[in-house]
Amino acid sequence: MMKLGWFLSSVVVFGSALAGNLPQLNDQPWIGWYAGYECRDFRFGVKNDGEASLIPLQKKEPISPRYWIDIIPVIEEVLPGGRVVTKKAQDGGWEALTESTAEAEKISYRGTVTGGAKFEVHFELDGDEILGGGKILDKGELTENPIRLSIRVRVPNVYYHTKNEEDVEDKADGDRIQVERSDGKKLRFDGWDPVWAEKEDVSGPGIKTARIDLDGYKGAKIDLESGDKGLFEFWNGEKRPLYKGFTFGWKPDPLKDPEGKARFTLKFG
């Protein structure tokens, strides 16, 4: 595994410090993307709007975008009472820190959300591992309520094309989602299980690790590890079968990680 925490020594700042859209590549298969990476089982890329995707490969070819695992950096504002408001980066509110390349080993960039809060995102790529992290740089005008960085790993409904519910149940019958919480409790769910993931009895104080085994990925598994300075929140919006899609939102602990060097790990294969 590559060493972490030294990206600052190799960051290249392009152009001026003015925000805009991230630069784009002009060669296939990355036309319109800011940066890309490919290994045996997947491609990983960041678009010019700052959102990233893990693109599974089958027989060396990318599968339908409906199967892609999206990785979305946002700022969350926590209102009184606990309601969370998502703050995505403004159009044109991006600044590239590393070059636009189809052979990325590190990808670093900054975003600015409505209200002027600024954040930084870093991805480090090594074999079948994606390491992700970042930090809030400036709260801007968002000083009334607590704000936090979240990098969301969104797993889609991999049976979207199957309309008959009985056929879906047959396909999802072997699906497994296993998590370990920060309090040591381990939970296992079938893909057909109706689960409300964000409830206390499921997510508890936060998720440390997860293994996701879905038939729609033809034997490939998704493994997540939060690292010791962050945790995942697990949610799916309502009580429903997990095969319909869910999200793990990684949040670094600013007290444990004031310099923004913490990383979560995502493996696919």
C-alpha cells in the first residue's frame, strides 16, 4: 500500500487560484473527465463537477452507468434538532490541485459551496484500492450551525432492469451486506431484508467496516474501511429492501484529524 499523507509535497497547482470547473481530458475513454485510473476490475474517475465514480469492468469493458458506484463529496450542515442539510459545490466552484490525467495515482481538488464554505478532497489509487479523504478549509458564512465534510459512497439498485418482483427476489436471495460498528457489534443483512439503515439499531454510533456482496456485480465484492480517524454513516432513506440501493457516508473526526490526513479505503473486486 502506498504511504499516505505526503500528497502536499507532490501537488501541482494549475493556473491561478480562481475557481471554475475542473479541467477535462480529451481522449477516450475519459473525454470530459478531470482524472481517471484503471486496474483489472474497475475504472475510477473524477468528473469536472467534482463527483467521482467507480466503474466496474466485465470482460475488460465498462458496464452500464446504472451500476456505477458514485462517490460524492459534500458539506453537511447540522441544524438544531439534528436535521442535516446537504451543501453541494456551486457550479464553477472548483479548483484543481493535481493535473488532469488518465493515469492518476493521486487526485486532489477543492470545492466551494453556497455560503462560501470551502473543502478539499483527495483520492489515492493503488491496485484495487481507492483511498479517500479531505477536510473543511473555511466555514465561510456557515457559522451558525455545525458543518462537516462527508464523502458519500452510493451503491445503486443493481436490479433496476428486472421489473418482476419475484425475479428480483430470486436474484437478490444470495446478496449479503455485512457491517461492523464502532462499538464492535456486527450485523448481517440479506439483500431482500427490509432495513432502515440510518436507525440507531442499525448504524448505532457509526460503521467501521462493510462488505457488500451483490449478485448484480457478478462475484465482485465491495469492501469499505473507515480508518481510525473517521466513521461511515449507513442510510437508505426509509425501511425497504437493501437491494434497492443504499449509501455509506464517510465523515472524518476533526478532533482526531485536524490536518485532514485521514483516509477511508474502498476495494472492489
